[in-house]
Amino acid sequence: MRTPNIDIEEIKRRREKLAKHIAVYALVLAAAPVEVRNNDVHHPYRADSNMFYMTGFEEPDSCFIFRPGQTPETVMFVRPKDELRETWEGFRYGIEQTPKLFSIDAVYDIAEFEAKAPELLNSCENIYYSLNKNHQFDPKMMQALEKTRALRGRTGRGMPGVADSYPLLGELRLIKSEYEIEQQTKACKISAEAHVAMMKAARPGMNERELHGLFIYEIMKQGAAREGYGSIMATGDNATTLHYTFNDCEIKDGDLILIDAGAEYNFYTGDITRTFPANGKFSDVQKDLYERVLKLQNQIIESVKPGVTFKQLNDMAIEGLVDIMLHYGLLKAPPQEIIKEGHYKKYYPHGIGHWLGIDVHDAGKTIVQGLPRAFEPGMIFTIEPGIYIPEKDESAPAALRGIGIRIEDNILVTENGHKNLTEGVPKEVAEIEELMNS
Ligand code: GLY
Ligand code: MN
Ligand code: MN
């Protein structure tokens, strides 16, 4: 018998918080669909982030309905126990165990969703459901809504309105609870230790795949279920592809290696990038460029405290990186013009960071009522300036071509400032070289 991977008291607190926002609404969340990989083989299953956030339930073919203040208030539709299917596919909590373990008032067979859901939705004026995200569940939901309209007959009420649940839950997920900060801190620590192991192991002649394998081994050894996103193991020019995923090239002497990888621990993911020399020693030009990016990253991290906004951090990053581009002659124009026209995007095409949590690019608004959102204690995000000069860029100085540098840490906003959750991976040149040569 398996046991839930969550603290049920934490889940109850989330539901209480949400109930304050959705008095006459119902929230409907569906499990992520199982996706075919090839023939009858499936991709590894990972629960939908919002479903996990509100229930802790990790099985496919399930649905959660939350009707604050009504009876039953929490309802789930799940796969029933089935000895034969469980022999092939593994354990199910079933209708008997789900209520107590996941604190659910009423649990039904998922096959009954279309029959039972209209009665449950009929008493709710509107419904929070994320349309067009779940190709398997959407048709069932449409049918349930149509049947709800039919139940209302000639009352003039019509079909319940549907609003997107994503921004609603995003607001809750954005401020991390104490429990979440613990999970996130552990995810960051595991990720950091795996980065250290990769730095120690990396050598010219290895394949990017070997580092990838080592990362997965190191994080799973420490209890991570999986990677939080597709890891980037990019040597040399590959580092200039932002979301490089082939991870199958030989590491050459003289290359810089850029690794962007994070462990997912209890559903919270780390998101760390480090860039280091394959042979354990930065060349003069690599060192000079790297240290400029590092100095900027440290300055941006130091500025984080409640009240600061992503807009301010983005502006700092753009100004600092444009200075670096001008220093090397990568761009030649007045800085104001480079910024206004966005010419810097040729070498820095992304933003300074993003919220981090159950999703690597986590939920939560960055703009509120038309204004940049001020940071608050409990928010967690990345800071990841970078510069990427492709080998094929003949307008760049030859010595810089084929270099991609990004340095990424995970930052928690605290009452008085911030805490860097990923400082366990060296990023100073001397520290990296010492580690690699120890
Ligand atoms: N690893 C994806 C990102 O840094 O946004
Ligand atoms: Mn990131
Ligand atoms: Mn990253």
C-alpha cells in the first residue's frame, strides 16, 4: 500500500485559503492525461501541478471538485480498485481509501463523472476550470456543463460561466508557505549538490550524455522523483542555444560547459545554471567575460528585497549586459538606442528570471492592475543573466564566438531581504577551478 506524498494539513490550509476567494464558484481540476510515447508505451506520469497542489493526489483518470460552503464541499472522481489492472499498472487508492487519506467528503468512480457532475455544478453560479489544457478531459467537462444547462430547464439561468482556474491558483501558489519553503529548499539543495558532482566529473572527451546521466543519478540518490524540466547539458557552441536538449555531443578541450538542470523533490523544482571550463581552467577571455556576467548577477541578487519588482531587475540586467556588449564591441550604438530598439536581444534574448515552485516557470502574475508586482516575503524566483555569442556570428570578435554563459540562482524573498537557496554551487572562478582540480 502506498501513502500520500503530502502533508494533508497543508492541503487543508490551501483549501481554506482558496474558499475565501470563490464563494459562489466551484473549482474543477482534472488529472493530467497519460500520454503515449510510442505504440503501447507511455511517457512517465507526472500529476498536474494544480491538481497536486489542491489534493496531493497523483493518479491519472481523476477529477477534483471543490464547492466551498456546500455539502459535500470536496468531491473526487477516481479509478476504482481493480485487482487485474493493478497487477499490470500498479496500486490505486480507490473509492474506499481516498476520502480519509486526501480529506475528501465524497468520492465516486471516475466513470460516473458525466452522470454526477451536473448535479454538483448546478448549485454553483460559475466554475473555475482551465479550458483547452486537457484534451482528454475537456469533452467530459463540456458534456457536464451542457447537462447542467439542461438541468436548469426554463429557469433562465443558462450554462454556468467558466473562468480560467490558472490565475486564481497562481495567486495562491505565488506566496510559498513554510511547508513549501522547506520542500523548495530541499529541491535546491539536491540540485546544487548534483551540480557540484558534475563540475567535479566533467572532463574533455566525455559526452554531454554522461553528465546528464550523472545528474539524474545524483538527484535520485537524494530522493528527487525526476528532473524538474528538460536538462540542458551544453558544451561549447551548444550553450548558445537557449533550450538546447540534444545533450549528445562530445566535450572538447577549451569548451565552456553550460549546465541548466534542477531536481524535482516532492513536486518542487530547483533551477540552477552554472558555466565552467571543461578542462578545469578558464582561458583569459572566458574568465573576463564570465566574471563580468557574475558581477552583474551578484549585484542583481543583492538588490532583492520586499517591494522590488521584476521590472527593476530586468532593467538592471539589460543595462549591465549592454555595457558588457559595448565593452567587447559586440554592438556599436549609443546604449539608450540599443535598449530602446531591443538590439541587445541578439545576445541576451530572455528575461532576468521567473517564479519558481511546483512548475519551473511557476504560476502567479508579474503585473497587477497594470503595474509591476512588488516582491513579498515567501516569493521564490530565479535570477539568470546570460550572454550568448553563436559560433556563426561573424560580426562578433573571433575569440568570443561559440561562448554561451548563464549563471542562475534561486532566490527566496524574506522579511528583510532575500536568501539564495542555491549558493551551494560554486560560481567564483577560483572556487570553480579549485573544485574541478581537487
Ligand atoms: N531551465 C529553464 C529556465 O531557466 O528558465
Ligand atoms: Mn530559469
Ligand atoms: Mn534554468
